[in-house]
Amino acid sequence: MKIKHLFIAAFGLSFLMFILGFLLYSADHYTAIDIVEGGYSPFASEHLLTLLTFFVLALFGLIRLWKKGRAQPPLMYVLSLVFVFIGIPISFVVWLQITSNTEHYDAWLLGFLPIVYIVTAVALFAKSVSEEAVLASDKDYHNKFLNYLNQKMANTAHQPYYVIILLVPVFVIVVAILTLFGQDANSISKVFTETTTWNFSTKTHPPFLDHTGHYLCTVAVCGDPKVVKPLRLGRRHGREIVVNRQLLIANAFEELIAESWPAAHRIIRGFYDKYGYPLSKKITSPQGSNLVYRLMKPLEYFFLLCLYLGSEKPEEKIAKQYSS
């Protein structure tokens, strides 16, 4: 059970990291972006449905094999093996795609999921091979053809051959169905190649835009006034913005760090530019701003504590932020 829980935790964590990486690097190759706005996606959105479909099928196969093993109808068992097996080379190509890029992205966020999938798939294959044949060979289908296939595949000695034989037909059938939904027949390759800055990319991107964006605390001010409590107008980089106490405290804290520990400030600023700004670009609704404001509250109190410990006149430092 401990190994099972370890696999589930690793898969869940790697999936969350993949989602975070995909949120940071989500722009298509033809989109002009800020140089600190995250980056370009390793997968072409136009062909992403194909990749997602094979991922869902592979995940379905993993779950079936994990929960049922051989204790399921032979036809379903073989199809589960086929789906899982198809997912292995696709996961390997995903991993190769993100192993190098021209913009020094943090690709490790995306890299754990394909590795964890491959390890899990191989472990399940080994588990299936070592299991005793607890078969549902007496399972009957009303459809004569399905019943014939089921009986043929109940022979465990022949099941590896059926997996190999069905790989290409199942792959072709899935691709054919996807073409009915607007996908190209070769979308499984275009999803990697019609991108920019990544390993298999063949496209160029527009020049990067200048960085002029706001950050998490600034975005939080855009929420419901009853929640975020705006105080006044201020100026940032020559532009007029709305400020609240949370934003003033965060900026005063950054000023304190810059004055006291400039080297640490450069590291923190670089990290925040890389992650805070891209995430802030995803927040486009008052509800999202309200959520960010509430999530930033513990940090606000921490910043305030540091200001009262490290500044002689903390309230004056806070009040002067973003002054005209």
C-alpha cells in the first residue's frame, strides 16, 4: 500500500507542476509577449486536443490496470495495455520536447509528469506479467464479434502479441476520430513542431514586448472595493494606478530589503519577475483579484512585521509608496 500511495502522490504532484508550467508557458508561437511574461508553449494549441486525447486514454488504461489488473474482461485488459503502451513513446517525446529551449525556461516543471508516467506504466506492465491469471474468460457479450475477440484474448500466452497487433489499428482509429473534430491527421507531430523556442520547434516568434506589467498585489487591488479596500491613486513607472494598504506594505517591504540586503533583493526580484508577473497575467476577473488579495494576506502581515522590526518609521515608509 505504501508503494501505491507513493505512486499516487508522485503522479499528483507532477501533474500539478505540469499545470503550473503550462500556465507559465502557454503562448502560441505567433503571439507577441513580454520577455518576463512566462514564455511560449511547448505544445501547439491548435493540435492540443490530439495530445490530450491520448493522455486521457493512457490515464484511463493506467487506472484500469491499477485497480483491476488481470481481473477484468480480456478485451478490456488488452485495450488498457494498448492505451498505456501508446502513452509511453508519446511521454518520451514530450520529455524530449522540453529538455532544451532557447529562452532558459524552467522546463523541470513540465518534465516530471512524462517521467512519472513512464515509470508507472513500466511498473504496471511488470505487475501484470507477474500476476496469476485471474481471468474473466467466462465473460459473454451479446455481440458475437466482441464475444469472439474476448474468447481469443483470454489466452494469456497470446495477450502480448495482441497488444502489439492492436497498437497501430487503435492509434489509427483514434486519429481518424480526432479528424472528425477538426484535428489534422498528423496533429500528433504538429503539436510539437508548430511551436517556438522548444526542442522540436520549427516556428519563429514576434519580437518580445517591453515589460510594463503589474504584479500580484497590484492585480489584487482590481477586486471588489469592499474586499480589497482601495485607498488612493498612485503612480508606477509614470502610470496612474489604484493602491491599497496591502500594495503599499508590499512595496515598502521590497524597499526595505533593497536598502538593507541589495544582493538578496536582486535574487528575490529576479524570482518574482519570473513567476509573479506571469501568474498575475492570468488574473482577469474581480473574483480572481479578490482571491489573490485574500491569499496574500499572510504575506502582508509578515511584511508588516518585518517593517516594524527593521524600519524606524514604518508607517511613513508605507505611506510614501507610489507617491506622485
